[in-house]
Amino acid sequence: MDELFADIQAGRLDPIYVLQSEHPILIERLVSAIRDVAVPPAARGFNYDVVENKPSGSRIVALAQTLPMMAQRRMVFVRDLSLMPADDAEALLAYLGKPNPSTVIVALVTKVDKRQKLYAQLSKKGFLHVLEAPRQVTPWVREEAREKGVRIDAAAINRLVDTVGNDLSRLSLALEQLQLYAGDRPVTSDDVDDLIADTRERSVFELTDAIGAADRPRALAAVSALCDQRESAVGVVVMLARHIRQLSMLHHLRATNVPRPQWAPAIGVPPFIVDKLAAQARAYTPAALAVATRRLATVDRALKGDLTLTSAPDAFGAGGPAWTGPQMKALGRELGERVMLERVVDGIVALASR
């Protein structure tokens, strides 16, 4: 990754960059670096094209073969090459053999399948780049803080990584929030606990409590807060599945006459939580909770790449149009995940007994 940035900043541009990453911040920064070198702001009016929605191999090549106007290079930016059908790649495959030296193609992909001829050839020629987080995130956070001018001690960095994990976009956003929170003084571990850890946990509990109360506006507001904090969508689904499983276990314990003092250890929660969960369980029948579990399993698979599931009749819940894989891809990763979470939460709340 560092070598790639160094080559770009030195003006050594490849004719094609196909980029994939689970970390939007890496994509954004690399695309910005390429664009700044390939087409400076004054040259973008005539020399910068963006291919939206479903791309066509022949259209991408036609744009790439256009000569730059009053500039050294052109750039063609493809928002999601994954949407291009495999049988529409012939023109682009032919272009790989002799790319136009005065054009830089930058294409994003949500998923790389090297069994497809196009991606196999892109990889072979060194044009395919999968951008990954560093194995050790702490040095990355330290450097990010230095570049942002955030004074933060080592213990606070470690606490931040423990709280957020390796989501680089969330880590970068958290540093900005902590800088505003701390003001002129250095950021401490207590600041991380007060602002980042507490905010995340509060949003998680607000979501589960809102679902237990069948409070749709509050549940959707909690989903929005978690998305704004760049919480992992898969992590939110796992947390929801755990909550639904706890409610289902309460129904089972009550139905099988298990003594109430044994409920807390059976569910794996502190005793003072049991009463709240028991009240929430009364809002949903066992059958409704089984439906909610199936929907969460479907969304979990969709978030991990199986977007064929999003058009299933009951994938997210009753009401509203079904979402197809291409529609979700067109929304982009972050917005697509937000839509999936909102729809599945809305569908779960709708299952509550009225």
C-alpha cells in the first residue's frame, strides 16, 4: 500500500487501477491521490469522466480512448465494475493488451472473483489492488493522529483500538471526535471511554431496548446512530441475533417451567437484566422470533456478499419493494448496509404482537 502511494505521488501512474477494500477510507484516499496526479483540478472539466450505475465494457473503452483536451492525461472513474456482466467484458479485455497511455482508468469493485477472466487478467497484469488494513493497527492510528494534529497518548491509542477494532474509517472519525472533545489538552484513555466506548454501547442498548418495546421510530434512530458511528453492519446483525435468541430462550424457559432464579445463568446475563428481557419477550411470540432469526441470518449472508438474497420476498420484512442485488450495489457499501439494517429492524418491529 505504501509503495503504491509512493509511485503515484512520484507521478508513476499505471494505465488501470481496479480497487477493492473493506475500508472505504483506503479507497477514498487512493482514488484522491490518483486523481490529483492524473487530472489536476483545472483539467477536470474536459478530462474526467465518471461511469455510474451498470457499466459497459465498450463505453469504458470508448471513454478511455478519447484524447485529453489541453492536458497531459484523462481519467475515467468507474464506481462499481462489479455491476458489469461477465459477457460484456470483451472490449475491456482487449483494451488490457494495449491501454491508452494518456488515460488512467480507476474502477472500484465490491467483490473480486478471480475465476472470471477479466479479474484474472487484471490480477496478472498487476492492475488489481485489494487494499487491506495493516496487521498492526496501532501504528496506523498513531500516524493518523500525527497527520490530523491530534495529541493522544499511547494508552489512549490502545484503548481506542480495543474499542473500535480495525475499522480504519471509524478509527479516523473517532480521532476527529476525540480532538474536538479534548480541546487543547492531549486525549486520554478516559476520553476514549467517555466518548467512544460509552456512545457505542449506549446506541447498542438503545436499539435492543427499542426493538423490545416495539418502538419503530426509536429503533430506526438507533440504527442511524450506529451507522453514523461506522459500526460494523455485520456486528450489529450479530448483536441483534443474540438479543432475539435471548428472547426466544425466555419463552422456552417459561414454557418448560424452569425456576426463575435459573433464568439468568441459562441466558448468560446478569440477574437484574432478566426482568427487562422477560418484559420484552412478551411483545413477541415464539413464531415471530423464529421469523426474525431467519431474516437476520439472510441479512448476515447478504452483508457478506450474497446479494441474490436481497430480493427474496421475506428477506427484510413485509411491506415495500424488494431490493435486488444490483440495486444494493448501486447504493454503495455504506448506504447499502444502512438500508439493509433499517429494513430488517423495521421488519422485526412489525412482528411484535399488537
